Amino acid sequence: MGEFELIEKYFKHNHARKDVVMGPGDDCALLTLPANTQLAVSTDTLVSGVHFLPDMDPVDLGYKALAVNLSDLAAMGAEPRWVSLALTLPAINEAWVAGFAEGFLELAEYYNVALVGGDMTRGPLSITVSVKGSVPAGRALLRSGAKVGDGIYVTGTLGDAALALSHLLGKRTLNENQLAAVLPRLDHPHPRILAGQALRGLASSALDISDGLVSDLGHILTASGVRAQLDLTLLPLSPVLQDAVAQRDGWQLALAGGDDYELCFTVPEEHRGALDTALANCGVKFTRIGRIVSGAPGIDYHYDEQTILLQLKGWDHFA
């Protein structure tokens, strides 16, 4: 089976949106953007052995390849609409392609995202996904709006995906129940689409946590020209993580582990009550973990009213 037959059989996405004038099959897709909205676009590449283990289940991989990209749209408060997919495969493995397409298209259908094009080539296994969404004009959540006095928040819990990965890499050993609890956080992250949209008009800045909280919060601090104080006692750690590792290891996983795909955002004090209501309506748990202060971009850590020195760095491909 050749490239075009594979695409026709497994990626002929029948899920139609009225805003898709021309989908796969021509040189370009033709898409209609609603009035008074801006286009939000994000592209990520996942490389075998770097972003995922080579033996990862293809259904899980298809799901995750789209989920991590949708997380970027969530961080901007955007509504997902369209996606394009480029697959590079070392050889044709029809069972693998079928599984990948199943996971990818199942999530696309859940979020009403139309697959509108892409490419398939031969080479080392890698996946490039480009998602497109819309956001009301001037309402996108940016990294550059954090102000002194804002609270710093995160959704969900942190560190579980990194804990699962450390087990898979043989760096620590989890028991069967612990692994079962945290492995879905690595393989099946939930993009916080509704939470991102609920934060429009409330959050002063936002992004998604992919490379670790320290690294990603650092982008907000640099873009906004402010500093952060984090209270380590407030970090949202799951019971499994607290049970599986020592306290400092837990901090390391939560702050620098990565692969969380939760949202980190800042909110002015005057919006604190509205925030409670907005995210409660989404069913998303969130935690205030610190505040924005004046000073050079960077993070000060506190524990039991004492300053703690931590040398942490998130994921960097070229570090």
C-alpha cells in the first residue's frame, strides 16, 4: 500500500465542518474564519526517542500527538477548529498507521476538529501537527500581561506524567497501582480547552506547561518583566506522587518534570471571585501557588515561610 492509499484509507476524515470550504485532496485547504475573530495557529513536532518512546502504543500516540497541540490553543483561550498532520514513517506498517489514526481522529472528533490536510513521507519516525483555532479579536491570552500583585495559578496536579516517565526509563520503580494511576497522565493528557476559554477577560497571562513549570512560568516572567514567588507547600501534588517519592523529588518532578499539559496563568486580585465561578463551571480544579512580585524575571521559592534555594531547569532540546 502506497502513501496515497494509506491516507485515503485511514485519514480520509469524514467529520465535516461548515467552515471547511475545501479539505484534503487539493493543494491547499480552504477555511472560513468567523467574523471578528483572529486565527490561532500552533505547530509541534514529536520525534521518536525524544518526545515518545519508540514502543509507545500507536493509539495512545495518535491521541497524544493531537492533545499536546490542542493544549497550546487552550493556553491562548482559543476554540479548536482545524488540524493538519505530517507523518514521517521508516516503513509502511499498516497496523501501526491504523492505530495511530484511530487515536488521533477520535480526539479530533471529540473536540470537533476537522483534519484538513497534511503529508506522509519516508524517514525516521516523527509526527508534525499544526492546529488552528479562533479567538475573539483582541481577547487571546498572552504571556506578556502579568502584573505585580497577580496570583499565580495552575490547573490539575503537577509531576505525575514525569513520575510515570521516570519509571518507564528505569530511573525509579513504581508498584502496579501507582503506575496505573500516573501512566494516563503521560499518555493521555487532557487539553484544558474550556478552562482556557473561561479565562478570557480574567487571566492577565497564560501558557500551557509542557517543559516543566519552572521553565514555562519563566516565559511569562520574561515576557511580562516581573518576578514570581512560589509557595512549595501549595504545589498541587497527587497522593500517588507524594507516596512514591521523597519531598524534594516531588518538587523536582512538579517544577521541572514536564509533560503536564496543564495551564499556568496569572489573575489580578479583583478577578479572584470571578475565577472561582468560571473554572467551577468547567469542572476544572485549580490551585493558587504563588504571586507576581517586582524584580528581575526569576522565581523565589518559599517553604514554611523560609526561602528555599532550588536549582531547577525544565526541558531544553539543546541544553
